[in-house]
Amino acid sequence: MLRLDLLDLIYRNGGHIGGSLSSLDLIETVYTSGLFDFDQDHFILSAGHLAPALYVVLAAIGRFPREWLNNYSQFGSPLQGHTALGLPGVEYAAGSLGQGLSFAAGLALGNRKMKVICLTTDGEQQEGQIWEAAAFANKYRLNNLINLIDVNSLQIDGSTDEIMPLGSLIDKYSQFGWAVEEIDGHDLKAIKTTLKKAKQSNQPVGIVAHTILGKGISFMENNFKYHDVKSLSQDLYEKARKELESIDA
Amino acid sequence: MKKPEKNLNQSMRKAFGETILKLATINKNLYVVSMDLKSSLSLEEFADVFPDRFIECGLAEANAAGVAAGLAKAGKIVFLCSFACFSPAINWAQIRQSICENNCPVKIIGSHAGLLSGNLGASHQMLEDVALMRVLPHMEVFAPLDANEVRSLIPVVYQSPSPAYIRLVRPETPVYSSQPFTIGKSNVLQMGNQITIVGYGPILFQAFNFKEAEIINCSSLKPLDEETILKSVRKTKKIIVLEDHQQNGGLGEAIAILILKAGIKCNFRHLAVHDRFGQSGNPEELYNFYGLHLDRL
């Protein structure tokens, strides 16, 4: 179970666990649903701090040895704290939010035969560049572009509504000329069905996926303090592990 | 080699537009990403002839840099074209991450650099572009001397696997260069023994008033032709670095470090803008006011 891999990785070296747990089901489905062929298609993780979620998925599908997860964010490791080039499967070096959607749009324009799936977060929609990219994707009718938005409603310092309310992302993307879908971002079947539908669209597609920060670990769920952890006590680690194992069973 | 003639001024921007049109005819992979300045950068014909390869992003420089990087990742050769005060000024973070960190060989054209933008005033006299670009890993930085060098530089630089910044100026300027352009090489425009004068762009033309000076056209700012510069300084023991740019972060600093590292004792002067913004005026008035006239020394 990938959530256990993620917990172990964070317990060893710290990292952005809250958003990684909220986006994990989305990223896993992108890679394992069989809907995309990554010899041709592309996954652009715009939110580079969600690297741990991408890493455990890439290790699980055999892009690199699982032992490499042990050295996440350590000196000399290709598993950098935020995604960087050099690790098999990482297509975009990120960490400065709001940039990946433009990059994905350029890729999609450069080859309309391939699908480009970009993952952004709800906090990230506060970056103006996102809306520049949204307008661009509409102008060039990039129907091979999918923006998968992890909406866990929290960001580093609190709730997205407190920090900077944006209103309805569904309305906003619709008004920017996108097709928009709304799903439960932990419902694997819904994620797959919606991605399948998005592949057939004649417009760029935004998928507003409602998720839970820290999903699967009770004391982390919906607690913005778990955006990023420096270290996790052994007690909390064992508590979290038990919870995840019980879900697994 | 002969001195530039004043009545034969040409536009670097026009030379760029013509050159890129020719290259696009040969190379079907060449794209232009524009930010609503195609007329100012002489790209109208390109847009007419190659509408599918002319990507108009509107007034959105951050997105444009990201789109350019994505196109490059898809295997295209991409020119990202605007004024220097917008790109790379507005979109530096996108150039840093999406272009440089991701190793996408986008060619950034920044026009209207320096005080030569004249009456447009401070906002459009980009004096910090070389500093912003030369600090970035992977980035190459070029500043052609004149329209001729634009014609010889663009076809060389567009084949480079690195991202690059190319600095152009607004007005028509004298035309002098005839030597082929090589990345990392500086051409000696005039041989001399008394003093070395090194710079980039049209500001360098005033050096021709000094018959005994060795004049080096440093159009390849990064990589820098260390050998040619050091060889000249070892000979003359006097150097003036001339640039229409802020003193901070410019070529002068790069050369000062070079000379210090080489342990050469010499007389060093740096004519550049000292921690100030520009203002409206004609180039002559502005060069006078900001102390960029060699005659002053």
C-alpha cells in the first residue's frame, strides 16, 4: 500500500506529507489506470512539493528501485525534496508554484497527438500564471490537456478560503472556456471514469478533485500543520502505521 | 575593416525578423512565442507566412515563458520574443525554473535594452537584463554589436543546446561587424597597444575615436572569451569596460573577477550606469548624463 511507503519515507526524512496523501490517489490512477501511455503521453507535476506522492507511485510501477525511496531529499539522491530532472519518470523540475500548467500547455501544443496531464493544487490557483495558462489553453483549443486539481482546501498557513478566497473553480474554468468535471479525489473509480471521459473532450479539461489533506491518517486529516513535517515522533509514526494497516486489511 | 558610417544605420530588430524568417523556411521546427509585440520585433511577416508556428500569448509573460519551455520539451526550437523590460524582467522565475532548471533550450529575445530606448523613459530602458540572465545556470548570454552581427549570431545560437538570452536595442545603429560569430569568442575590432576597450552593443562604437586602443567586441557575454580579453590586458595593462547597463551585475564585474583571478596588475575603469534608473532623452543626452562617454576619461 502506497500510503505506508509515503509514511515511511516521511518518517525517515521529513517532507510534504499532507498534500502527498491528498493527491496520491489521483497520481496513482493516472499511472496505473492504463488510460495513458507514458512513452508518448506526459504527466507534469506542477506542485513540486508533492514529489513524495509521485516517487512512491513511480517506485511502485518499477521506474526505479524501491530502496531509492530511503534516500528521499538526502544529499546525492535523485529523489530531490522538490522534483528535479534526473530521476526516471520525473518530466518536470518544479517547486515554484503556478508554472507547470503553462509548461504542460506548451507540450500539448507542440504535439497534439499526445495527452498531457498536469496536476495542480487549489492553493496554487492563487498564482496569476495559472489564469494566463487557462486563457492560453482555451485560445489554442488544447483538448489534449487535462488539469487535475487537488482541492484539499488547505495551504501552508491555513485554509485556502482564509488565505485568498477564489470562489468556484468550476465557474472560473468554465468561464475560461474549459470543460470542467467535479469528483471525489479519493474515489478511484470516479477518477478513472472522469479521466477516460476527459480524453475524449474537444476542450481542455479541468478536473476539480475534492480531497482530504493527510488522507488515511486521522490526526493529520484536515490539519494544515501537516502540510510539511520536519520529523514525526515514533509514537505518532506507530499510530499512523496502525491506522493505515487497518485500512489495508 | 573600416569604421562605421553614420548614414548607414540599420535596425537590429529588422535584421532579427529577416533572419528568423529565413531560418523558419529551412527549419520546420522553428517557433516564435510572442507577447503582443510582433510589429515591434519585425515578426509580422513570420506570423503571416507561418501562422501555425507563431504563438501569440498576449500580455502574459509568465505563461509565455512556460509555453516556450513546453514547446522546447516537445522538440521545437523556440524564440521567446518581447522587450527586455517585460521578458526576462517579468518572467525571471519562469525562466529560472521552467526553462533553465528543466534544460529547455529556449532562445529569449529581449529588445529595447539600455538607455538607447531613449524617449520611452526609465521603464523601457532595461539596464538589468544582463545581470538577471548571466546569474542563471545553463543560460548563455549574447549581445550583438549591430544588425550584421544579429544576422551572423542568430543562425549559430539557435542550434545551441542551451537556453540563451539575446539582447537587442531599439534604434537603428551603425553597422560594422563582418566577422563570423562563434559562441564563446570575442572579435578584436581594432588592434592596439595603449589600452583595451571592451564592451557589447552599439555603445562600443565610440571606442573607434581612440586610434591606439585595442577594441574587443564582447558579444558573447556568457560564455566569456577569457583568453582574448586576458591576452589584450596583459599587453596594454589598461582596460575600460563599457556597457549600457547597470554597473552591478554587468560585464565589468565579470571581467574584474577574471583579471583578479589571473593576477594581472592593471588600470581598470568601468563605464556603466551607477545604481540609477534611466529617463527620457536622446541617446546622446543620456550617455552624457549617465557618464557613458569615453571622451570624459
